[in-house]
Amino acid sequence: MATPSSQRGRKRPRSGEDLEGILERFGDALTGTSADAHTLLVAAKRLHQLQLAVERRLCECSVDSLTPHEAVEFIYKRRVRLASIAKNDFEEVSDEEASGSGGNGIASHPTKTRRELVAHFRVGKERLTMTCWAEGPPGPESRYYAELKPAVATGDAVKPLLRCASWDQAASSTDLDAWEALRGQFAVDRRSAADFARSTVLLGIFAELRRKFAKEESDSEEGSPGLVSTISICGMMAEALLPTPEDRLLNNRGHIGRGGGGDRDAEAAAAAATA
């Protein structure tokens, strides 16, 4: 029985050959073969399809303590997605609003001393709400706050997953039990709840916010903290509250050796963020 040409044209990978070997052979064939524009265009389209398939497979991979940081970063960039911006007080006043009270370009309402950003995120199938706000002039007198909660939760009685306050380290906290419950639903990360929280917040949420508002001004024209600086400082506070496994190990050793003071590094980071 004759074999169809479409089946003869497809070569099965050699037994035991890994993806790196296949890619290396493809690179050798590409540099050693003369091809016209049409052939290269078809190859480029096919490679793009393969790249998308590889990225989908990569996002489905589980994460553990041995997973390279670059792979963890790639996975969380894809698995933590910005769903919507519910509130953004940092947006500049429009020309129509500025001219509403006269021809001098000054708005009739007073400038808000507190500016707030509220963003909804998807972490797998779960929805989380990140709130960041800033008040006061830029510098040591300004105050910054960040809070992450489940999006379905309402009311002040709900304990946040993460809370950071620049003026009071005692008000900053992270609920590792809630993070562990969320990690179990995420089903991709096999690391500790602390590592899962760090990747979700830093590699996912704040990285997405920085990409979204990369072109915004650092400080507003009124001299109050701007959106970019607020996101940056809130991210620094969250990073201090969610140390790496290596930093946690060093902090635990230092805590045992000093008999206390395990939060000094986080306090220093929060103080530096507002300096």
C-alpha cells in the first residue's frame, strides 16, 4: 500500500532526541540551505505557530523550588492578567473640567490630597483586587498604602491577602493561610505559600501595573505623588514584606541570633521608599 506524500514528508523525531537537539539541527539546516523569500515566509509562520504552542505548554508547567527564575517569571506574566482598572484618581483633569469654572484653567473643586488606583486581576480562575494610594507631597512627608483582596469580597471585615503601609510597619501584613488556600486552587505552583505570594504580587501584579502605566508621569503637575512613583514605592513595600527564600533563611538565622528584630529589614525598606 502506497504511503501518502503528506505522511512521507513528515519526519518523526529520532528516538531519545530532545527539543534542544531538534532546534540545533534546524538552525544548522537554516544556515546551510539557500531558500527563497516564499519558503522563508512559510517557515516564519510555522515557527510562530510553534512558538505559541511552546508558550502555552510552558504556562501549563508546574513550578517548584528548582524551576529557573526566568521560567517562573514567564509563567506568572501569562497567568496573572490585568482584567480592568476600576478607579484611577491619578489621571490628569481634562481640559473641559479645568475650564468649567472660568477661563483661568483652574478647576472649581479642590485638588484631592489622596489619589487611589484600584485594579482587578485574574490569577488563574481567581479574581483579586489591588488598591494603591498616595497622599501628601513627594518626599518623606508622603504616605503610601497598598492592599490586595479577593475581588468577590466586600466590607472592611475581610482580611486582605497583603497590606502595606509606609508610615506604620505594624499595619503591614500578609495572610499566608489565605495565600496557601489560593495556591491550592492555582494548582500550578508547588512551592510554599510565601513563594507563591511573592511571584503573584511582584512578577504578576506589579509587573503588569508597570507595563500598563509605563508612559505615565512620575509626579503630577500639582506636586503630589504620581502614578508611576506610587506603583514603584508600593511594589518596594510589598517586596520588603515578601522576602526571597534566601532572605527568609538569613532573617530567621538573624532572628535566632539576636533574639528578635526580624522585621528590621522590612522597616528599613519602607522608610527608604518614602525618603
